[in-house]
Amino acid sequence: MAILRLEDGTQYTDLSNITQKLTPLGIQLNRWSVGEDGQLHQLLAQDSLNEEEKEQVLTSLDRYFKQLQQTAGYQTRDLIVLHPGIPNLDTMLSKFDKIHTHAEDEVRYIIDGEGIFGFVRPDGTQVELTVQPEEYINVPAGTEHWFYLTPTRRIKAVRYFTGTEGWTPEYTGTEIRTNKVAA
């Protein structure tokens, strides 16, 4: 269940309320079931996945990829698997914990674990959104945002791409005013 936290401490957990609050940013947030496939659930329970296992996970969820290909022109997808045992995890994540934008949409389907996206709204206020399993998020190109993991420090997310050119973070210099909160 997604959790949206405003700067004043107000929290929203109802998907319709959250999407209403994020509408000015054009952010899409939906629930997508991973289904009941026992083999998929076994893979999702593992900390690490080899390339073959990642492809199994992706293939089992390709109904969503096919939908995005038809409706939005997505071309490729991959699976990111982060957990505390990954060497240099903090260094990798430090690229995204400062406010930045991308030239392309940032699209994630969280299938295990959780993470927090922060956003700068058009009025300058900032919010943080905890995304959890079975939640799909599309952050439009040019949206000021940041990302970090919750204290569990684990996430599995399918990433969808229309291309790869727009994936370099462009740092804006805007300071994060919200306190990083534990989910």
C-alpha cells in the first residue's frame, strides 16, 4: 500500500487520494498484481537472482510490458534487484538520493521490497511517496524527484524504457527539505 507524506506530516494511504495529490505532477500510480504463480513467488522471495532467474521473472510479468509497448511505445525492460548484500550499494544509490530530473519518463513496477520517491510539486512543496509490491509508478520526464530505499534496503523493480539516452540524472541543485522517513 502506497503511503504519501506531505511536508506538514499529513499522510495518505488511499490510492485515489494519493493520485489526486500527485496529479499536478502528472505522476501515474497504479496497482498491478503479480498473480499467483508459485514459481514467481519463490523467485521474488530470494535475495539475489541470476540472469536466467531475472528473465523468468520478466517473462512471467510480460503482460504489462506488452500493454506498455502498445499504449506508450516502450521498447525494453529489465529487472533491478537491490539488497543489503550488494557491494557498493550506497555508492550506487547515491546517484539518485539528490533532486534530479531525467529526459525520459522513469517507469517502475515494484514487485518486491519498497522504496521512496520524493517529489518537488509545482508550488515548491515537497512530498515523499513510499512504493511497495504490486505498485506501478510513472514519473514524467522533467519531474524534480529523488529516490532512496527504506530501512529494509531491498527492492525488486521492473524498469521500462522507451530508450536509454534519457537516463542520466540531471541534478537541479534544489535542496531536499523533507526528513527522510522510515516507512
